[in-house]
Amino acid sequence: MKINSKSDLEFMERIQREVTAHRGAACSDETSYTVDDAWNDTSKLAEVWHRAGQTSAYASLGTFSTQAFQDLPATSKDDLKARPLDFLRVPVDAGLKYYQTTGTTGAPTPTPRTAQDMIANTVSVAEAWRPMLADGGHRALILLPSDIVPVADLMVGVCEFLGVPHAKAYPYTTGISDWDRIIGLWEVFRPTVLFVAPGVLLEFSQVMKRRGLLDRLSQSVELLMLLGEVSTPELRAMAGQWWNARAYDASYGSTESGTLAACCAQDRLHLLRGANYFEIANDDGIVPAEPGRDGRLVVTPLNNDARPLLRLDMGDEVSLTDGCPCGDKAPVVTVHGRGSDGTEIKGSRVRTRDLEGVVYANSDVMGYLIEVDQGGTWARLLLERDPSTDREAEPAKNDLVQRRTGERLGFRWDEVRFVNRLPVTTKSGGSQKSWKRSNFRVVDEVVPA
């Protein structure tokens, strides 16, 4: 994160004061956070309201008031994706950096970001992770893409802000980084923290197991920070066991909104209330985001500059709780995903978290691929075997997967089969993030087992 002007420095210091003051209040046992009296949310809402009024999408806003904000309908992500340029306050070519969404749910959304966009997002995430990353003598290896999408740039900014030595090496960058290059880098740099997508970590782990290098490489690793895809507790437990490290669901957000939640040392995602104003959409309408509530997450990012958004309905079903042992009073958010994210398999609606909770519960599967027929009446589950496991135990594992699938998902596979290798698209993280693209294959002809 480069600061090249006095105004940017002053802005960074302002955001840091706001975020740290809010975190200090949230972590105090004597302070109770409420939506109405939180650290001057109203003035921040007024600022973003004013910026939004400079866009064509929000041109008819009028004067800000609490009531006017509460009367404003939610902004749907579908509307944002349908006319993304209408929500921009600055021209596409006026941002300091230009990004696009991955396009997993439609056409990619142009997302320029100004220096203030990047400073605010970086500082809010860095302060959330400071207890885990700062002053620990860490060295970070960032195995994430940086072309068009912002995730690797954000990790670089966080490391720079916290003073964490780091290197960036996405293993699917043809001609630059590959596994051999990363292994050579590893031997010299000896990272203690990996920032990595779950699929990439699975592929990397398998390659290292096959080469007999995992035990040696894992000796330096303490933290696995998983980003960019859904990661289930079962997958994190499995990866942590392989690497003898702590694995975390590091953050939640989107390219359009910025980061909305970040993990604590207890592997729980806390809403970043210092940078966002959160609400919940449920049967009662749009209500304050308080622990104990379930519904769709609605967010107003308080620091978005190039694309100010008001009451953005993320479309994700979430549950909010409190009482995290880490001491942070900001609500813990569990993201269940969009109802539309599920895929029908043999008459049952299945989501990523549901299925991976079954697949990765054994701690000895390197990946999976679902094959279905055109009508969705036949389905086979292919599991990539761990090179170090006993093949004679696979029939019992198949039976266990079948039983868990029936109990949790309501159907049985026509076949469960272990294979040596699956297509790399099931692993390559940010470049193939869509579950439906990377982990499903429709077959024209069903071959009986």
C-alpha cells in the first residue's frame, strides 16, 4: 500500500483511528455496541450518502437524514451487475487501479478503485488481523492471483501496513511461477503464513505429498489464511492436520463491496463494523444487524469512494451470533451462501458447504468432482485420493460417504469412486472460482459402475 501524498497519509491515519477506536470499544467488556450509538455511524452514513448522490444510480436521493436512509429501498446485486457504470462516482479510467469481478454469477463487473478505496479496505482488514500477524516474526507467501482481481493486492497491502515480509507467487501464472519455482522460493524464504485459496492449497498439498516434501515444507508454517472461495470447517481441519498449522476462513466480502468480515484467532468471522454499516433483510423487512438474527446481509460500505453503495443486498443468507472467546464484541457472521447457489442433484438442492462437509470429513481427500447426467437423475462422486493413504480402506470410506450424503443431503450417489488425479480446474482457485464451473461435469452417456 503506497502513500504518496499528505492527503492520503491523513486519510489513512483517520481510518486507522476510526477502526482501532471501534475495535477497542468492541473488545472492551464494559462497552456494549448498539446500532444507534456506535462511534458516529450517522456522520459516516451522511458522507457516503453525499458521494452516492454524485452517481446516476442514486441521483434522486435528496438530503440525508436517518429516516431518508431507512426509507431507501435496498440495492440488489443484480441491479448493480446489470448497470455497473451507473453506480460509479468517477470514470472507469480515473481510478488508481482497475479491477473486475470474476464473473462467476454473470458478466464481470468493472470495478475501478481510488487510492482512498484501497487505503480504507487495507487498513480495516489489517487492524482486524493485527493480533494474529503483527509482532510474530511472520513471513507471508501469497499464493493468490493479482490479475484483474484485487485479492492478492489486498494481501500485499495488509503485509506492508503491518510490516510483514512477504512474497507473491501465484502457481498458475504461466512462465513465471510454477511448483518448482515456489519450492525453490520456499527453501530460501521459509514462510510462516500462507495466503491461499482452498483449491490451490489442496493442489499444492497433493503435489508436495507426491514429491515427499510436505513434512519439510510445513516445518516453518504456522498459519493458513484461506481466501477467495468457500472453505468449510472440515476442509480447514484437514488442511491444518496436513500442514501442522492453524487454518482460518480469513475473510468475507466481494469485489464490489470490499471486505465485510475478517477472522479472529478463534477462526470466526467478525463483521467489520468500523468500515461498514450492516443490516439484515428478513420477514420483518430490513432491520439492524444484531446477534441472534438471520437473513440476507445488507451492507452500506462507509468508505467506498469510486463506487459508493447504499443498502447493498449481498444476497447471502447469514446468521449472526456473539460471545466469541476472542473477546471481540462485533457480531460473528456465518455465511450460508445464496439460495440460488445450490445445484440440484437427484432432486436435492445441494450447496458447496453442505457437500464439502461430507467430502472432507475424512481428512484424506485431495479434491472432488461431481458427474451428473443431463436430467440430473444420475450422479457420481469422484474423489481424488491422498497419495499416502491405504487403498484397501477405500470401500469402507465409500460407504461412509454414501451414508453421510443420505443423512445430510437426502440422496445416494450412483457411484463413489477414488481416482488418482482430477482436472486442475477443480483446484486453481481464483481463476476458476465458480463451484458449478470447476466441480461439476455433465456427461452425455452414463456408464454403469
